[in-house]
Amino acid sequence: MKIELKEISVRELVEGFEDNQEDGVVGYGGNLDIRPPYQREFVYNDKQRNSVINTIVNDFPLNVMYWAKREDGGFEIIDGQQRTVSICQYIDGQFSFSKNGLYFQNLQDDQQKQILDYKLMVYVCSGDDSEKLEWFKTINIAGEELTDQELRNAVYHGSWVSDAKRYFSKTGCAAYGIGSKYLSGSSIRQQYLEIAIKWISKDSIIDYMGKHQNDNSAVELWNYFQSVISWVEANFKVYRKEMKGRDWGYLYNDFKNEDLNPDKIEEITKELMLDDDVTNNKGIYEYILRKDEKFLNLRTFTDNEKRMMYERQDCLCNIRKKPYPIEEMHADHITPWSEGGKTNIDNGQMIHKDENRRKSNT
């Protein structure tokens, strides 16, 4: 790979700047692809982009950027997209600089000239696509770390990824509009897209993306996602904050054909939310459908409660009626939680560990 250092003025960088969303972001007289397929969406917050402008205004050195030279003579950004977009958006009048509250067009002529004449240091490399992608992954370790899905989008870029990002990867995108209550993460960091693919592929994200890489449309994924959200809203009638971040797609995959009773689900949900023994309210939804108590993380007897029950039984196993060291005893519910028993000493007993295993296996 051939690498050379170039000095680019802000004036040259912002010439011909256009942000056409999915159709591309360009600058440098239309010769610089600011967001090639392997790049992320713009994720800088106000503080970060103001920091870029502050560096330029004070003539401090800005971190070096990396461009790749293309066969058509143009360039694409490998590293520095966030800084580049921040600069272009400021010159374009899309935000004001926080230190003086002024937009670029409000500055005095000499202030504008100072910014436009500022020199950026750019390494330009020439090489094939795989070399550029590997270099991109390497140099970005020191920047805003890429999410796993951003890297997958780079590897499997094409018509399918572009269409999928239209549904799942923008601020206020369609997926955010219907699913933000139920999903954790950020759409612009590709986490909504990752979740949807994970659900539909049953954890085979790479296989799914490879299979569909050259498809023209991601409507299959979008229709699936809409079906998941519709199913959740139909069967879990009352929204609670604990519903955010659950793996609803897995539940949909396994129970979409079941004849569920939304009223009964709500009744059970309310009971479990009020149960002091349930310490993981977020697991209630999986428990209701899968009937596995592990999702509830039920409260266990404390060491003090175990000691009280042990002494109350005169150090005897409550089943064998023989004495054992407390280290060989396990706390046990007399009436199981599933039958309405509570985790308190009135419903507790200490039994030998072998007896506890026997009970667990019956």
C-alpha cells in the first residue's frame, strides 16, 4: 500500500459539500466520498463537533486524517469522517460555535478567512478494497470505536445494507418510530439493525447478511420487525419500562403461532411485579411464556435466615431428623414458590444437601 502526506485547506475540503443521506456525502469539489460503504453514520454530539471547531479557531493541530485514492481519481475517507462532517456542517451554517454562539456566516471576514485557510494533514493511501478496509479497522481503534454491526456493514456493504439502513439506521427512522420502547441501544450506531438481524436469523447474523448482501431490498427484514412489534403490543397490553431491551424476536419466533390470552398475561404480569420474591422483573415476560423460574432470579434465603432455621431445628435435617454441620445443609421451601410459598423462615427448613438434590429431581 502506497501512502503520501497531503496538506488540505478547510476551503478546499468544504468545496461542493453535499449531504444526500443514503445517496452519499461528498466534499473536496465533489471528489471526496465522505461516507463510503464501510463508514458509520454521523455520531458526534454537540460537544465533540464544537471541540473540532475550537481546535481550528485556535490554530491547534487537528488529528491527522486518512483518505484512500480510488481508481477513478477520486478519494474516500478511511478515518476522519466525524471531523470532516463537523467542519463541513459548521461552514454550511448547520450549527453555531458554542464559545461565541455565532454561525460561520456571522463571523467577520478575517475570522472566516482564518478558518478557511486552516491546513488539515491528510495521509492518502492507494490499495485494493481489502487493504483499505483492514487499515480502516486498524486506525479506528484509537478513534470512536466501531460497533460490531458497523464492521459487518463494512464487510457486507451493498444494495441490501443500504436499504436496511434506510429502515433501521437513522435518527427517527421507521424502526425507531415503532420499536424504540422495546429496543435498547442506538439506531445510528447500527444496534437496531443488529437486533433485527439477530432475531430473524436466530443469531446467525453473518450468514444472513452474506446471503442477502446483493438483494435490492431489505423489506423482508422490515416486515419481520413490524410483525414482532405488532405481536408484542397485541399480547402484552400494558407497557412497562421492564419491556425495553427484551429479546422479543426470540419470543415471537417460538410463540407466534400460540393462542395466547392477553388478559391472562396481564393478570400474571401484575402478580409477579408485586411479588417480593421476584428480583428480576425484566425476566417476567420470558417466564410467562417459557415457564422457567431462572428468568425471575427468585430471592433466596439469607445466611442469617439459614442460621435461624438451623438453630430452630436443633441442627437436625428436617427430613432425616439427624444432626449435620450447617455446611452440609441447604435451605428449602416447605411450600414451593410455584405453589404460592414465600421465601421466609415460616416457610423454610434446613435439609441435608442430598435430600435437596432428591427433591429437585422429583
